[in-house]
Amino acid sequence: MTLGGLSAGQRDARFAWSVVPPLLASPALPALPASLLLVAGFSAHYWQDRRLAAMAAGGLAGRA
């Protein structure tokens, strides 16, 4: 969310995405479906974090 070069919309989307894991951590589901939902959610969040890290690396390379 503090990465330079993001538009206001991109920053807002990253901020909204950052609340997904806490929402997934407290589902009112039986143990197996809840576990599968958590694994899927954290996997998706990891993918998004990698995309943001790639954007940060590209931005840092452009500044050097």
C-alpha cells in the first residue's frame, strides 16, 4: 500500500485485498470446508503478494 507508482485505485484494491485473510480465518463452516477455504484464500493472497513484489522490484530497478 506504500509502494510508489500505484494509482489511487490500485492502492485501494490492495488495501481491500489485505483484509481477506482475517475474513477467511473465522468462517462459520465445519472444519474440513473451512480448512480448504483458508488454503485457497492464503494461496490467492500469496499470488497477489508475489505480483506486488514483482511490481516493487520493477519500480526499484527503474530508479537505479
